[in-house]
Amino acid sequence: MNLPMIAGTISTVLFALSTLPMLLKAVRTRNMESYSLGHMALSNVANIVHSVYVFSLPPGPIWMLHAFYGVASALMLVWYLRFSRTPRDAADVVASTTDDDAVTAAGRRIA
């Protein structure tokens, strides 16, 4: 194995490891409030287009890295769509409570 291949392999592992905490936290907490739907949707489109370039290269660490990012981006988009509360859902929670125990969807009292 030559130096560029070793560097590519090491960086692929490091990039993947740096993304795992975000994925684990997202699936564990199901809290997607800090993520942007537009960013995740655009990232998925970019990954699809970028695949044309990446898979035209000889097989190597870049394939693994791109595949990992593609799966991670797709998972985040699916989880966002599945776990995010819509404004209507939050309004239903507030509307269904009494004044004494009115809370937001996050569990805080509202004035």
C-alpha cells in the first residue's frame, strides 16, 4: 500500500468516526430541532450528483468515504422527516392542555 492510499484510508476512518456521534445522538434522542431540512435535502442531492464523479475514480478509500456520507446524509434526512414535530403538531399539544398545565412540546411552561 502506498502513502496516498494509507492517508486516504486513515482519513476515511477519522471522518466516519467524527460523524458517528451526530448519528448516534440523532437516533438516540430523536431531537432534530437543530438541523435544517433544506441543508439535508440539498446534501442528499449533492451526494447523488457527486457519486457520478466519485464512482468514476478507481476503487479506493474515497468510495468508502462517499458511501458512508451518502448513507449518513440519507439517514439524517429520513430521521428528520420522521422525528421532527411540525408546527401543527406543536400547536395541537398546546391547544389540548389547560391554562394551569399548558406546556410547549419541549416541556416548558408558556406564559
